[in-house]
Amino acid sequence: MARRALKLASLAAAASGIYLYGNKFVDPNDFGVVRVGRAIATTAVISYDYLTSLRSVPYGSEEYDFLKSQIKELFVSFEDTPLGAASLAQVHKAVLQDGRTVAVKIQHPKVQAQSSKDIFLMEVLILIVKQIFPDFEFMWLVEEIKKNLPLELDFLNEGRNAEKVAHMLKNFDFLKVPRIYWELSTRRVLLMEFMEGGQVNDRAYMERNGINVNEISRNLGKLYSEMIFVNGFVHCDPHPGNVLVKKCPASGKAHIILLDHGLYQVLSESFRLDYCRLWQALIKADMKRVQKYSRRLGAGDLYPLFACMLTARSWESVNRGIDRSPVSASEDMEIRSNAAAYLPQITQLLNNVPRQMLLLLKTNDLLRGIESALHTRASASSFLNMSRCCIRAVSTYQRSKSHSLCRRAQISLTEALSLWQINLYELFLWLKGSQLGNWVIALLSRMHHSTY
């Protein structure tokens, strides 16, 4: 059954590819670019390869009609027009014979064979550029693509990732991950539960549907803090097309729908704990510990630049405390202008840090882009959620290494007190910003004056 679905769905994708090349669903500058850094020249190669395969199943031909009739044996309906398309695959909406509405993710023809040529060409181009510009240190990018691309091309691996993260974050009732239908899935075709909603950066959609923007931003931060600091298993492609939001008609609660589970980063325990402690130091503006843990993560003498890259804040703001004030327009402009000026140091830093850090930096950047679109960037609640996860992660590790019952109890007590302090501070911030809080402050002020 699964093999048959692969054959029919793949041919259906080829037949429907006319829509793909009508420039309706895909930015021509994106197609053929397998993730970041693919050489521009490969676009023409993949485009030619794929267009050639389309000619074997012409739209409206007798063979096309035959394929459509065969697909009907598996599906009650199968929409030719893709819901979305990217460099590796496209997704169609379909209904199975038993009435289930599914999303059918289909890998583009010959992408697997073409990918090795793309990587080789990219490697050659980077070596040529390095001969001209010796400071151009981007060979790590080729190494990362060599490691990650085969995983992204295996849709069964994507299905396993989806199930793992759904189980891992099952306590978050606002998170929805599509169910995988294994009996109809293969390495190149993935059938999953159909879910829809607005993109997570679409503030207007949320306002129209009565979805609290701040709640969505806060919950997204909770998800990623849990993945990064506590579990060390991180969804590394949270661009807006992969993170949807929808209000549940029955409960009125807003759900976050997490899609596209092909690219995950698994963090080692030592890296995860150093990263936890670095963020704790950044939040507390403890510069000695910022330097210590930045160096342990490979930043060396470039630790100030590393801290600025992680937080997307100026060095002055990092020293003052990143939770003290939001990003101003002048600070944002300063960061943008300095990025070009420090490009050689940035490339050196990226070449030195552990490879696990690279996808985290990309993930941080995508999440900040979402926060900027929603106008919720650098809110105090996001840092509080990060602090909670860091405290839990470090305490769990310390308990696992302690053989003394008394010591474990001490660690648990310290953890509880630290979390209680954060909760108390969060309550203070809420009171400070709420009408009730203003009323309490005014009442206390009057009581104070009446005593004199």
C-alpha cells in the first residue's frame, strides 16, 4: 500500500508541477536552493531536471487521466494544486477512502540524486572564493549540509521526529503536531493529519480571530526553551510557514501547530548545560560567567561578539542586562551596521563554535524574526521562561550526579526557591502592568500618606 501511494503520489506531484512553475507558489529565487547557502547555479540544474520529468506526464494527456483514475483508488479526492512547495518537497491536501483528511508531502523527483551534485558544486565554489578571499571561512557550511541533508530527505525520519517531539512536549496542551499515517508513508512520501491555521507572524490574522498575540509569543518561547535547555532536541526550522496558529472553536484556546520535522538538532549534555549556564549569566548580566561559558563554547576572545550574536543586543545592553529595556530603534540600527563591519570576526567565530551551535543560531534568528513581526520582542516573560528551564535543567543534572540523599534534597530545595523567586517577580511585573496593580499601588500610597 505504501509503495503504491509513493508511486501514484509522486506521479501526481509531477503532473501538478505545472502549478509549481507558474510562479504562483514558489519564489523562483528559492526553488532549487536546498536550505542555506546552496549555489545559485544549481537552481538552473534542478529546474531543468524537474521540467524534463514533467514532460513525461503532460497535463491533460491520456496517461495523466490514467494516473488520476489510479489515485482515486487510494483517495476520495486529491488536490492537484499544492498547498505549499519548497526546495525539497511539496504538500497536497487529500481525503482518504475512510474519510480522513490528510496532508501528502511528496519529495520532488530526482532531488536525492541532484543533492550530491549541489553539495559538490557548493564545495568547489567555496574553495574558489576562499582562494580569492582568504578570510572567507565557510567550509563548515558544506559539512553541515552533508550531515543534515540526507536526514531531511528521509521522510520516515521526519515522521519519527514528529512523534518524538509530540511525546516530549505532551504537557503543553496548546501544542499540536500532526499525526503520522505510517501505513501510507515511505522515505519520499509522508502522509499526516491535515492541520491548518494562520502563520505565526501574521498579527492581523490573530487580531481578526481573537487570538492573544502576547500569549502566542510567550507559548512559543516556552516550547523552544523546553526543547533547547531541558530536552536538547530542537526543531530547527521555525520559519512562519512551519508554525501555524489556530483558535479552537470548542475551547476558545489558541493552538500552536508545529510542522516540518525534518531538521532537528540533538544537543550533547555538556553543550546543553554550558548553554544553559551562559544564558543564566546573560540574563543576570554576570560578565565573568558570560566570559567563562562563552569560552567553553568555543568563542575565545570573541566572547563579547558571541554574546551580542546570541542576544541580538548591543554589548552595552548585554552589560546593563538584556531584560532591563527593550530593543530601541537606534540599538537595532547599530547592530545592523556592525554586522557588516565585523563580518571577518563573525565568520571566524562560526568556524570555531561547536557545530551544534550553528543551527541554534539560525533558530534564534528565526524566532526573533517572529517576535519582531508580532511586536513582542525581548519581553520580560520570555527571559523568565528561559530562566525556569535553565534552573530545571541544571538541577536535574546535579541530582543525577549526586549519590547523597541529603545533597539531592538540598538541590531540590534550591531549585524550588529559585523558581518561587521567578514566580514572585513575574507576579510583580503583572501587577505593575495591570489595572489591579495600579489600584493596589495607589491604595498603598494613600495608606502611607494617611499615617502621617
